[in-house]
Amino acid sequence: MKVLVLGGTAEARDIAESLADEPGFEIMTSLAGRVREPRLPVGGVRVGGFGGAEGLREWLAANAVDALVVATHPFAARISANAAHAAVAAGVPMVAVRRPPWTPQPRDTWHPVASLSEAAQTIPALGQRVFLTVGRQGVADFAALDSTWFLIRAIDPPTGAVPPQHELLLARGPFTTEYETELFWSRRIEVLVTKNSGGEQTSAKLEVARNLGLPVVIVDRPALPAGVATVESAAAAVDWLHSQ
């Protein structure tokens, strides 16, 4: 079975590793190429886009792909939509891996929003020193907040506009509670802004915000296209592949 995994996540790497030595599977993982030094999975790897849904459909057909697994970041809405259209057009079965979202716990003070622009509008009423963890591509939405100080954490530097008052911290998870606590205290953080990515690698910041009684502006996930089959883990995706 030839399998294309749209990757970039820990789940995608786990899928490739699980099937690397299993007879009967040929795994190719595709990375978008937006991170300069990505963590590479085992097995075949391609880097770069496909040219939209039609380009992906053509690639699936040209490479005789038998199954498509979308294991991208939960906020990669465009590639998920393109994958769904391409899979239907090519007649290739597809599943999306979506780890469970974070849910508010007792003592949490969450402010759910639908977009990054709404998050930027919410911040001024909550505090003036913000820990921003929305990825480098989302930083520009906060650039107009000139009276707010930001600690911006990302894997790679932002390429667009940035808030005039900020500190840039380049780092890659996982992060411990102790590490996050030191950041909150040393930068005198008053507000946490994040996307609801789910998973354990970056969840410690939510625990620290809870312990300190700080507000969290959290961006809801975009919906997957209607009709897309989903599983919650890499192991479940491997089981799905075995059933095809």
C-alpha cells in the first residue's frame, strides 16, 4: 500500500515510524517547508506544496497512492480542504488525524475567540504584557497593538509585521511546567494568547496560566471539511490504514 502522509506533526512522525519496517507499506511524508529545520520522519520525505487541490490530485494519481493521511497542524485549514477535495477527485481514501483539543479546567479563565484578529481585539481589556504563542505566521495580526508588550515565541522568526514592543524567543517544544513558570515570572506576563492546538508538547503554559490565575485568549480550531473521516491519534491512523 502506497501511503501519502501530509505531515509536520508528532503524529505524522509516529505514523511513519510505526510503518517503516512493516511489510506491505510504502510511506511518503510530505512537509510544507515552512519550518527551516523541521524534524524529519523516517522513510521517504518530500518538501513543498502541491499547487492546490488539483496539483495534489495529480500527484496522487501520478504516484499511484492508495491512501492519504492528513496529519498536519489542526490549524492548517487550507491544506486540509485541498486534501479533502483531491482525495475525492482521485478516488483515494483519506483520514485526518486530529488530536483532542484542550478543554478548560477548574480555575481556568479562558476567553475563546474565532480568529487571530478577534484575539487581538480582546487583549487590551485583559492586560499589557502578553505571551504570544500562535506561530510566526500569525504574529502580524497583533502588529497594530502599539501599547502592548509581547513575548513572541515561535520556531522561526516572523516574516511579516510585528508589534513595536516585543521580545522574540525562538524555541521548539516540548516545554516543561518549570520552564514556562520561569518565563511567566521573568517577563511579568499578564495574558497568554494561544491556538487550541491540543497535545502535550505545549500544554504546560496553560497549567502555568491556571496556577497564576491569568487569563488565556484561546483561538478555536477551524472546522474540517464536511464528510472527512477523523481519528484522534497516530495509532488510530495506523489501524485505519490496516483496515483499508
